[in-house]
Amino acid sequence: MVPRTTAPPVRGYSATKDQLTDRLARIEGQVRGIQRMVDGDRYCIDILTQISAIQAALDKVALGLLDDHARTCVIGAEDAKLQEDRTQELMGAVGRLMRRG
């Protein structure tokens, strides 16, 4: 008997994975920049401005993932029950994102 290998699941963001990875790397760099600002005793408002920019960048990533998930994982679900379950997951994620802050 030959062991079966399973391919990794295809995710909604697979087509844009490189872009997503690049964007997250930029955000990571921005977070490190804030750490340097704190270490350098920069002005509070300057730090808060950078935090706001990072939050906006993360929101853009989240919206892109939500869009990809809705198009691929929800609409593309194999059956109605799975589609309903994934719709509930999607709405839960949207709710969590909206409650932030």
C-alpha cells in the first residue's frame, strides 16, 4: 500500500500570496520602526501617527483576505451546508474586525 500524500489546501489568497507576503513584510518593518522611535524617545504624536498607518495597512490586508475568502471559500464551497458554515465563519471574522479598538 502506497501512502497518500495530500497537497496543501488551496486558499483564497493563493494567487496573491507573494503580494500579501510583501505587504506583511513592510508592516513588520513599520512595527520595528516604531520600536526604534520609542527607543529614540521620539515625540508621542509621531509614534501615534505611525501606529495609525500600520493599523490602516493591516485593515487593507484584512479586507483583501475577507474578499478572497468570500469569493473562493464561501461562494466556491462544494455544497450548501459548507457554504453556510463558511458564511458564518466569515461574518464572525467581520464582527471581530469591526469590534477592534
